[in-house]
Amino acid sequence: MREHVKILGILNIVMGGLTALGGLVILLATGSIASLIVMGLQDSGDADGARFAAPIVGVVGSIIGIFFLALAVPAILGGWGLLHYRSWSRILMIVISGLSLLHFPMGTALGIYGLWVLLNEQTRQLLESGGAYPAVGFPMPQPGGYPGGQPPQGF
């Protein structure tokens, strides 16, 4: 499961980075369009139209761009947390994976993969231990000793 946790972390950082890049492009594009509206309408003598249209384009573009940036931050932080085996990243990424299911088709695939990885018991143990797997395959003593009172043969 260690490899799946790393892959999931990397994929979420990449998807978060692409989402942030999209938000920055939207901010840049709508700011440029707003300035072109002002320049174009002032040259045509319709300064009132420029004063009305440019702020609307700028505000709507800013809201959309900031929304995309706000979506990207938790995915990037959660991906970083998974790469560093932080216990808090599991819950955060379960929520993000659930929300990613709505983003068809790539987000849906990432969300399904994320839920499959994060809801696995081995992943929970791995992240709660900070990246160290608990000993597997060795008999663990019960609170009252070994079952039946005797350790297994060979001990």
C-alpha cells in the first residue's frame, strides 16, 4: 500500500497544481479582457459602457479564479501529507476524493482510486504510524499472554 499512497499523493499534487494553474490563467485572462474592454470602448467613445462592463468581467473572473485556487490548496496539502505519511492527510484526502468524484472523468477516476487506497486498513495503519508498518506475520501476545498460555513453537 505504501506505493499506492505515494502515487495518490503525487496525483493529487499534480491535479491540484493544474487546478491552481487554471485559476491563475482565469485571473490573468479576465484581467486582460477587462483592460481590453476599457481600451476598446474608450476609443469608440463609449466610456460609460467601459465603466459598466470592465468591473463585471474583472469581478466575475476574480471570483472564479480564486475559487479554483481555493480548490487546489487542500489537494496540494493533502498530497504533500500523504507523501510524508501524516495521519491528518488521510481524512482530508478522503473528503477530497469524495468531492473529486463529481469532476468527470479524471476527477472521478482519481476519486475512486483515492477512496480505494485511503479506506484500506493497511493505509490507515501506515499513516497512523507515520510511515512505519507494524510488524506483520509475527504472533502478538494477548493482554493475558499468548493464546493457550504458551508461545508458538520455535520461540
